[in-house]
Amino acid sequence: MPQFSRDQMAARLAQDVPEGWCVNLGIGIPTMVANHVPPEREVIFQSENGIIGMGPAPAPDRVDPWLINAGKQAITLAPGASFVGHADSFAMIRGGHIDLCVLGGFEVAENGDLANWATSENDTAPAVGGAMDLAAGAKRLWVIMEHTTKDGRPKLVERCGYPLTGLACVSRVYTNLGVMDVVPGQGFVVRDLAPGVSFEELQAKSGATLHRPS
């Protein structure tokens, strides 16, 4: 089945980020979003380790080992960027000053619940990190993830089976197969499909009912 690559998923999400928003990018695919926002569009990327004004990933010969994001990946700085302490960084997050947070996910439920920090399938679950703060504090939360697991299990579900990161916090989901809004009282509404993917194919790979836009 045709599908978006991870880089194309990040580029598709970047299309929808408006001018002037302050955006926090989670670890993994979300960090790729900064590579695709046009330079003429002013978007302020904030990292919870204390950076306000992240730029795209550096060229291999321009890596500065002192400049990293929360996932320890090398970054660049946008003009006017600044550094703050963790207390100030989380004050931004918990105080509702982040317009958008983009996180990865293991599961998203049709009511907007998010599970993204542990599967409890082994004894080495990672720490929660700042995901719970972001899910509760950001003005809006978009999730970017593969549509299914490697063994084909759907990640869009009626109810999350993994430990929850946040309740009813997700408003949009980007996957390798399409873009879905999470609409209160309705569930997943399909807004866009990857080239060559039909609505019926998307539904077959989902664990919850999908709806066409009205």
C-alpha cells in the first residue's frame, strides 16, 4: 500500500503549523518537523531542556556537541534563540504558553486519550519525562506516528490499552496513511489521505470507526 515516509509525515504536519506559533517537538518523528517549516514562516520551536528558538538539524560538518534537544539530537539555533533553565522551560509548558505540542504515540483513542510513554510489555519501561506536562499544558496536541505497529496492530483505537499519558488531549493525528482530527462526541474524522490510500483501506487498518468530513 502507498504511504508517507517518516520524512513526508513530518513535512505534511509542518504544512499545518501557522505563522507565529510556539511549538514543542517530542522525541522521534516530531523532531523532523523543524526541518520542513519554510524559513520565511516564523515558528518558534521550544525544547523542554531549555531552548527557545530551535532551528533545523545541522549538516554533518556543522554539528555543535553543545547544542542538543531533549532527545539528545544535534540541533541548530534560529536567529534570536535563547536558553532558559528547566524551571522556566516547564513554566512555559505548565502555564499554557505552548501553542502546539507534537508527540509520538503508541495509541490514540477516539476520545483523544494518548498512550505514548510505556507499553508495560516488559520490565524496562522508559520514564514518563515531560510528556504528561505537555499533554496537560499545551494549548493543542498533535500526534505523529505509524498507523499500525510492526506486526499490524492498529494504533487508532476505541480505548487505549497501554498506560495513559493524558486524557482527551489529542486533537489531530498524522500517520503514514493519513491525517485524522479527533472531534469531541464524534471520534476520528479523516481530513487527508496519503496518495493512493483509500478511505476503506484506512478504515481496515484502524481499530476505531473513522468518519468522513461533513
